[in-house]
Amino acid sequence: MTERFPFEPLLEACEKVWREPNEAGSPITDVGKVASVLGVARSTVYKWQTEGLTEKWADRVAWLLGRHPGEVWPEWWSPGLAVA
């Protein structure tokens, strides 16, 4: 089994870091926007939505957001979510 971290906290972190001033009322929920913000393929974001993020990806995208993964996923400090 591989540890996986949920997608929703990543969405919230993207929201806090990259919200445009003129987008005050519209949350970043679009897969294309998340992919653009993080510089990854849309297919990667779709995979994260359905399967969660591996420890490697969680670490990488947290770094891209200027954060430690434990700031995005508090469970980073304990065993992550297991997905079969």
C-alpha cells in the first residue's frame, strides 16, 4: 500500500496562495486552474482528485506553494492515508 494524502487540502492551499484579487468570490476549483498554478498536467490533477497524492507529490506541490507538506496536510506528521 502507498500512503496518499487527500486533494482538498491542496485546493485550499492553492486558494490561499494564488487567489487573484479580482477573484475574491470565486474559489479555485477548476482543474485547469490548479494545474496551471502548480505547473502540472491536468491529467495529474484529475488523478490526485480520485486517488490522492503520493508522499512524493505532496512534498513537491507543498514546496511549490512555499510551504512544508505538514502545513497543508497535518497528517504528514503521522502515517498518511492508505489507499489500496
